[in-house]
Amino acid sequence: MDHRVVGIDLGTTNSEVAALVNGQVKVLGPKRSQILPSCVGLSLDGALLVGEAARNQHLVYPERTVRSIKRQMGTAHSVTLGDRNFSPQEISSLILRELVDWAQRGLGQEVRQAVITVPAYFSDAQRQATREAGQLAGLEVLRILNEPTAASLAYGFGEGKHTALVYDLGGGTFDVSVVTVENDVTEVLASHGNNRLGGDDFDALLVEFLAQTFQERHGVNLRTGHPAALARLWWAAEEAKKRLSLEPYTVVREEALLVEGGKPLHLEVEMSRTDYENMIGPLVESTLDSVSKALSDAHKGPSDIDEVLLVGGSTRTPLVSRLLVEKLGKRPRQDVHPDLCVALGAGVLAARLAGHHVSKVLVDVSPYSFGPSFLGEKDGEFYPFCYKPVIARNTPLPVTRTEIYFTASAYQSEVELSIYQGDDPDALKNLLVGQFRIGNLHEQEEPNEVLCRMSLDLDGILQVTAVEKQSGKQKSITIDGALKAKTELEVAAARSQSQALFALRSGEAAEFDEHTPLPKTEQPLAIPESEAARQARDLVERSRCLLERMHPDDAEEAVELNERVVKGLAANDEGDLREALELLRELLFYVEAR
């Protein structure tokens, strides 16, 4: 055998193909996307459509397009496209042929052999149907691989014996497996699942909500007699689901969804992540029964599980991780792309069958957590430097996450965001990496919603954007080298600045000022910052921004002076504070003049 063996994840909603390239297992496909929608259709002129083209046609001609065929594998079900009937195996073979074409273009060689994955609980009939689909696509199927086994191969666990729980929630199927991994051997101890549960069912609930909203506003039931409009709702629901996994709000807009009596009828509705999670909550909670049964069948308890691995695009829904943490007491891992994890694992086995040694998949993840400080409750008192990461460490890159914060006082017109790197719930024990303000906010009595959106790319560039939800007004800051390890001097400077933030506030307690964002559950409270403290803070901020330009001796002196300013403010020592500020101004004068 040679390396023309590929690994294929034949998924319900999307499919992927992976192979060994230059010593690493990679997902293959066009540059714009390595994910192939598992859709097949026939155009009006009889041309075959596979993937994105078929998915697009589904919006206009749903009767000529088929999706989620994986749910019918192993059954006598047939699909009619145009004037032809197809078995599930034949539809799946067309998807496989497209993936093989992607692989051959990426490898520059013919592909004849493959490893194809299936859910662990797939019956013999379903597995045989998958093998037949491969044969119809012209492939020699070397192995039908369980998806949880593929996931464990993608992650890799190093030396020793490990027990993992693989939670796989895809587009159309769900399964959970308890596996043991020892060196290159993976054993599935127990599996449980539901081959009728997945992201498609989440979409269905959203479609029902959107259709009901449209009916209430326009008096038209889109569920019957309007296939094209209903197909657009499915598309909109899927996109909304994806956005709500990353954003706290989304707006569904479908212009001219239907034309009645020559009048276009539009749909526009805002949805919150909370509403969405309440909607799908019973379905997600039902998966925990499968978790319990799999653990019981494997004779394991939560304390016996070393790792919880998340697989499948639907696991991006934050509710999934929260419920698993509550049940198992462990934060799940998702540092291998959830949509690509199974394909990558299949690629690992394919490479091994071709005679190559591959231990695990290499992925780019953020080694640090990032987030803003906010006003919250600590030890029974309000505290302005509470902290919870927006981007958690070990998150695959690139990544974008958004969280909601609120203004701290009535009629507040601006918000200051202080961005930290770290995991401690006390922001001052983490590293301050940037600050900025967004002003001219709507002044209102009720707390104003401000969204904090953070994007981190492969080059370690962190983009932080604050957006006033009501108006869309926004301001951003770019932090270069966010993933670069900090020197001792930079760490000292960042900690000094964090301490200065705390000390540079008027009043003995110096809890927070009117610019501090806070969660909605807290009550707003404002303590204005004195002008002297504000000037001192601005001076410390100037020195921090100039550290990289300074000679090491000057930088060390600047850090020491920053600390003196902090201590002088904390002790209300006007004499030492005045001297420290004068020395710091003098130092900055010479640095800025160079």
C-alpha cells in the first residue's frame, strides 16, 4: 500500500476527506472550504449537483435536492430526484466521489483506497450500506472506523493508558462512547446514542419558531404549499444556529420571503442565545441520559474519565459544554476542530494503513485565555475586576467569541474595556494586554448592553471590538503578538499596570468607576474617579505603551516608578507620589524626544 489511502468522514450534514501530506495529516479540499455539504441534487437540465451547489439549489428547488441521507442508510428508503429514484447508498456514493476528486487534486495522485467512519452504534446493515456506497464510488474500503475511535486518534494521548468520553453531536446523529486509549490501541468500552438527534433537529425547532413568527405577522402558513420559502427558512435557521454558538444575539432577515397579492412579505426577527438554548434545552438534556448509560455499561464513573472530547459541529453550542461540566465535573476538550476531528482521525488510520507512523494531529490552539474585567460580586461585595475569559485557552485558532456586558450606571455615556490574559477570576492577578474606551453611548436610565467581540488569528493578533447593541456604534483595538510569550519585564509592567488600575480610583475602597462594565444581574453603582488619579493613570499608561521603545535600564526604571505611583496612591502618600510622578514625567520626556 502507499499513501493514496484517505480517511473520510461521511457525515449527515457535512463530509470531509483527509490524508497524509508532507508528514502531517490534513483535511483536503478547495481553499475556500474543506467541508462538503452532504447534499445531492439534479438541476432542471439534469446536471448532477453535489455539495455547495446542491445546498444552494435546495433553497429554490427542494424537491430536486436531498440532504441528511445518512439517516436513511441501511433502510429500503429511496429518493426521487427529477424522474429518477436513488437508494441511500447511491446518494452517498456521489458524495464520496466528490470527496475523492478533492483528494486526488490535493495529492496529485489517484485515490483508490479509503477508511470511512460511521457512528459507533451503527448497525451491521448501516455499516454494510456505507461499505457499498464506497464500492459504488470506486473505492476499496479498507476499514469502517467508529467515529469515537477516529476522534481519539485525532487527539492522541501519549504514553500510558487513558479513559476518555467522546461526545459526538453532529448534524443528524448523536452518540457518546467511553473509550480506553493505550499507545496506538483504542478500545470502545461502551456506546449509546440516537441516530435521529443532531443539529438538524435544532434547525427544525428554529424553523418552527420562524414559521410561527411569520404566520403571526402576515397570516400565512409557510409550512404547507410554500416549499421554496420553507427551504429559505431552513437555510436561515442553520445560519442563525451557527451565529448563536458564537454570538449572544443574531437577527434573521429574509427579504421578500413570500409575495402575496403582489406585495412582498418580509421576515425580520432578533433572537438571543438564551432563547435558542431554552428552545433546544430538552434535546441537549436528553443526551445526558446516553452519557449515563454509556458510563454504566462501561462500569465507569465520572471520576474514572480522564478526558471529555467534543466532536461534531453542534457541540459548539455553549449549552453542551455547560451541561457536561455540571454532570462530569470536567471541562470538555475541543482543541481539535469539531467539524474536522473525525476526518482527521480517519486520516491518521489511513496513513498508518499505508505504512506511515502518525501519532496524532497537530493543531494550532491558543495557549492563553483572554477576556475583559467587569463589575461583579466578590466575597459579598461589588468588585470592578472580576474576570471570565471570552476566549478560553486551548481553543482552536482562528477563533471569534462574543459576550454581553452592561454599563455600570444610569446615563453612562462611555465604557472602558481592560483586556487581560489569564485564567484567574481576579483580573488583577492576570496580565493586562490592552485598554480602550467606547464613548458617545446612548444615555439611558436602564443599563446599556455592550457586546465585547474578540477575534484571535493564527498569527497571534487579537482584535477586540466593543459594540453598543442599541446603535451598532463600535470601537476596536488590535493587540499584536497576543500569543507571544512575555518577558519578565513585560510581565512586571503588565502586573504593575493592573495594580495601578485598582489603586487609581478615589475613595478608601476604590471599588470601581462609572466606566466599568458589569453583567446584567448586578446592580449599577458609580464612584467617580478624581482628576488627579486620572492624570496619574494616564501617565502610567503612557509609560506602559513606551516600554518596547525604551532601553532596558529605562524600562526597568519605568516599571519601578509605576509601582511607586501605585503604592503612593494606595497609601495616600502625596510626597512620594508627587516625586514618583515627576521622575516618571522626566523619563518619558527623554524617551518620547528620541
